[in-house]
Amino acid sequence: MRADTRPGLWGAVRGLFSAETTEVRALDGVSFTVPAGERTAYLGVNGAGKSTTIKILAGVLTPGSGHCRVDGREPRADRNAHARAIGVVFGHRTQLWWDLPVTESFRILARLHDLPPALAEANRLLFDELLDLGEIADRPVRTLSLGQRMRAEIAAALFHAPRVLLLDEPTIGLDLLLKDAVHELVNRVARERGTTVLLTSHDVADISAICERVVVVDAGRVVHTGYLHELLRRAPTRTVRLEYAGDVDPAAFAHHIRLELGDPVTVTPAGRRRVTVQGPPELVTPQRVLAAVTGLVAVTDLVAPEPTLGEVLRALYVAPQPARGGR
């Protein structure tokens, strides 16, 4: 990818005649495999290379080097067969016919994919049931809100029962109830039809509700791949909340716990007879916190919530990555 680097108005004018460019690698040696029938989240901050990857997998872009295979095919080399085997949702981009009612778009899709009438009707009923498409079925796509159109887009992507489903921010514009419905629909077709799912999303709820595996990219490079529960173990900190009964000075009590657990643990009074302990997972465990206060107070409650996916991803995105060798 190349970009003009001349600043300011004069730079823009000069760029019309003699553009000075810098090469940027949108993807740099990215390599991963999604097992057939599994649901995988493909994650990263904005600009990490997620959408570029999805476009390559969909056959929209061709990589400058390397190879890409989806369901045994090179996406660009066999575009017609590839288009019949995959379903794609690209956020704000529509695959529906703008001036036609939603039901007409579905009829066209059924003809394009040579769907048997029984399968087309079964799909329509399934989508009506889970996505509540009845209220928008006879309305032109151009009159729909973003949330309404996203419901129709997801149905269109699944209408021909694809073997592979590529989802790029599929729940944008949807409320909580409809997000739950999308999660149920994707999980249902993956389970019943063996559909392979690759999801990109900034919505942690989408990832947690749908995916079993995760691939994390940063600056065009893969920085983690594996099962979701393995990623959660990489949390850099753990929190324990303790409530107690006893007449002790809160600041002195917090200081005592910190000394017992050691640096870099932090202990903060959090209201009357309550402290929050935070630090590395190997240091901040319920057992160690209890041992640190034994004999000083009577513990009335102790909570050690599991790290959230959002916390783990934020830490992973900002963690320094080892430098690579020459290009």
C-alpha cells in the first residue's frame, strides 16, 4: 500500500505532478488456519489489517505475495465458485438491491444460487423467526435504518447456506435483543450446517457469544492464535475484592496487605470495610489475599472475578512485540 507523504496545500499541489510515496505493509507475513466448522474471531485495533484480510479471503483483493486458500480454492482464481460457497457481511456495505424490497432481494439470491424452493422457504422462515424480518420484508432497502438493513444483510449472507461465513462488524447498529438474535442464528447454522465462521468485531459480546478460537493481529502481524479460554489466561492483572468485619484503620490495613503480597501489587480502600487488591495473576490469588489478612479481620465476602476479554485484548494490543528480522 502506498500513500502520498507531502504535507500541506503546496504538498498536495506538488503531489498532483510528482507524488512522493511511502510503502506500508497492510499484512506482513500473516499466516493462520481456521479449522472447518469452527467459529474464529479475527481481532485487532483499527488499522491492524483485519478488513484487508477479509477482503483477500472474500476474493475482493489479491495479496502481493503468499497464498490464500478458502475451502480448498484460491479466492481470486476461481471467483464464481468461491462466491457461491461463501457468505459475507461487510459492515456498512450492502449486497442487497438498493431500490427493491427485501423479499425481492431474497428471491434474486435464490435464483442466483439455484436454491431449491423448499430450502429458500425454510431459510426465509428461519430468518423471519430469529431476526424479525416481517416488518421490513416489503420495504425497499434504501428506506431501512442501519439496524434494519444489517438484519437483512445477515439473512442475505446466509440465504444460500454457504460453507464459509465471513462477518465484518455484523451487529453494528443493532440493539441488545437483536444482537442476541444474530448470535443465536450464527451459532445455529454453524452447529446444524457445519458452517465455518470468521468474525471481525470490536464488540466483545459478539466474540464471546459466537467464537471458540481467536486470531489477534497487530500492525499486520499475528500476535496470538488459539482458543478463547487460552487467551483469557494471558490477563496481565487479577483483581480480588475483599469485605471484612473488624475495627482496623483502612489505610494501615491496605498497606499491610500490600507488604504481604509484595510489589507491584496495589491495594486500595474501596469504601467502608472493603479493599480492592490488584496485581499480577500469580501474586493476586484469593488464597494469598486470605492468608495476608488472617488474624487481623473476619472476612465477610471475597470476590475474584475472571478477567474480561476486553481487558485481555487491551493489554495484548499495547504489549511490545518482538522485532522481526530483515524483510
